[in-house]
Amino acid sequence: MEGTSLKGVVTDGSITIDYDTCVNCKICYNLCPLDVFAWDDETALPIIAYPDECFHCGVCEIDCPVWCIDIQPPVHARLVSVGVIPL
């Protein structure tokens, strides 16, 4: 990421980070059980390193103090959660 300025909203897979809102707290990086995020020391911001490994637990989204992370579960997971597809 040398020389790169992370600004704006970045989406990779089902994860979106609003870098303009991020307060560099490292909570997403430290709490993600699957280490989906890497930390860029140069910009002091999280990077979505392994989006395909995210199982949409929501820890990063829920614990973010400024709600700069949005997780969108795959369609089939959303249909199960509202009862359209039975378990």
C-alpha cells in the first residue's frame, strides 16, 4: 500500500468500510475471529485482506464505535434469517 491514501468507501465482497468515518481504533482487526482484516501501518487503517473467509458473524460491524463497517450476508443467509428458506 506504499503511497496509497485510503479514503472514501471501499467494498470487497460483502464487506464495506467507510474510511472517512474510521477512527483507527483497530477493533475490527483485533476482534475478527477469522482475521479477515489486515492492518496498514502506513495509513493506520484496516484492509479487507481475506473477504472470502468472512462468515458474516458481524463482530466487526457491531463493535465498531463509529459504525464504519457494513457486512452484507449472502442472499441465501438473508432468506434463511427471515424464514423464506427453512433451516
